[in-house]
Amino acid sequence: MEVRVPIMSKLSLYDFNDSILGLLECPVCMDNMCSPIYLCKNGHNICSECRQQVTKCSTCRDEFLTTRNIALENLAEKVLYSCDNADAGCSEKMFMIDFPDHNSKCPYRLYDCLQMGEDPCEWKGHRWELLDHINKNHTRKLKLDENEPNILHWKNFNIDETCVYSQLLSLYGEIFWLHEKISAEEKRYYLAVQYIGLTKDSANFTYKVEFASKCGAYEVSFKSFTHNDVEEKTALFQLGKCASLEYPMIQNIINGTALSLKLSVTKFEE
């Protein structure tokens, strides 16, 4: 006699997964619990953060123990969780151990505004809101032509004064950060272009920086893929992944206190 074993569909597996997540919901903050999970005297659960803030069980009003629910902690490691940015559109599901790495790279996460004015901007929002924020709240903007070298000027370039500056670029229907730094300690100038979006898409664009003396006798250039938005700009500078010039080289191209350069951003055509 043939015995048929029922096969669970992907949908039913997700339903089962979601039902398990219901068991992992903290009764206080309503978030999913992960290790460590604590118990009260009557066996009710609470997450570690809420355990530090309340003294009585919200379900039975009895005291909490130092005992942990090891079985539930093990179960929490085996289920798939939705991204914290699911409401913003992220459909990724992952194990709890993968959460920190995903959250740092999720394209639906909240971004800081790095545009520098008199004071650092405290705005946070999604990447598709960033350009509108810049247009409405920051008066100084940099406009570049696509596929063409653009002349950028530092009118008062001072190698003895450390300065870090970021500006948003809008090209090819995408957005980028242009990061520049003068390091007084290192006597060095840095420039990097960072793509804002999916990490893999940063390889669809290159940026090129060209420096030349006024008479044209001395030229220096640098070309690279645009950097992904997971990398911190400080790391780009420190690890030497971007364009940089030492002061002896700068002396060959600077005109008084004015430093000029050509910058172009190019998209690979399919």
C-alpha cells in the first residue's frame, strides 16, 4: 500500500513560522524575544530588556525569577524573523543571528543626513526621502553633469585646518554622497564618491578625479568604482580606498589658496 506523506507548501511553512513567532512575543513590549528570556514564578516569559524595567509579571503580577526559558531561547534561534524595516518595504526574512549584519546594510533602513552646514544635520529618513530633504532644508547644493568632467573649486584651501565636508549628488536618477577631507595632521586631501542604495549596485558606477597644475605640466588622476553606503567615510579615508593627495603633490597644482579639480561620475551601460 502506498503511503503519501503530506508536503508543506512554502505558504504553510511561513504560516507555521509566524505561529511560532506569536509564542515569542514579549507581553510587555510586544517585540519578539531572543536570548536571554526570563520566567516569572508561574512560568510566564519576558524579554531581557523589559525584565530590567519591571518588577512584577504583567500576566499574573507575581515576581520574576533569575531562571531562563532555555527551550524557548533555542526555539527563537530556529525561526525566521521579518526585517525591522518591513513596514518600509523590506521583505527579507532571516534568523536572529543574521539580524545585526542585515540591519546595517538594509536599503530600507533609516539614513543620516551627512550634508554639512553651520551645524550637523540631525535628520534621519529613508534613502528615497533624502534628496527631497536636501532640496528643502539645505541651501548649498552641488550639481554635476552626467558623463562629463565637472570643475570643483576650493577657494580657500588650507592644509593646516582639518575639514570634512559631504554633499549630495543626484545623477542618473540615483543619489550619491561626495565626501572630502583635509587632514591637517596627515597633510593630505581626500575625496570619495559613495553610492546610496543596494550594495551590489555601487559597482554600476565609477568616479574619476583629475588634478592638474595651472600650466598643465603636472597631472594626477584617480579612478574607482563608487563606494557602497555601508562603508563609513572615515574608513574610506583611513584605508586609502579613495582619491588622496599629499601636500607636496598639492603644492604642484594649487594656485595660491585655490585648489581646482575635475570630477566625473560614469554609469556602465548594459
